[in-house]
Amino acid sequence: MKESKIQAKKIKELESMGYYVIKLMKTNKNGIPDLIAIPKGSNVEFFEIKTSSGVLSELQKYRIKELTEHDLKVDVIYG
């Protein structure tokens, strides 16, 4: 399954659970996860979407580490 289809499925799932979901297209920080999901009255969550055979780049691993060190939740979803 293509990454874009996995993302669309995850966005739909999160929105059905009440999250406000933003797909990041371009940011000032390369390697940032694909999606930001904001639950009502709670902290922001980040989601990196990969195909079932996808691999995180070293930059993506670094960004995930940065975010978790700021006490933010980051999940990597493999389709």
C-alpha cells in the first residue's frame, strides 16, 4: 500500500476519534513527522507514516528524538 493511502486511512481514523489532524507538507525542519494530531484538551501527537517495508532516515530518527525530549508523543505507523 502506498504511503499516501496509509496516511489517508490514519487521518480518517484519528478524525473519527475526535482529533484535529494536520498533514505537514513542508516545514522549516526537514525530517519532521508527517502528521500532527491534536486531541481535545490534550497534548499534540506526531505520527510518521511508513509503508510496511519503509525505514526511518537518520534525520527522521533525530527529529523523533528531539520531539520526545520535549515530552511530545511520536508514533511511527507502518502500513
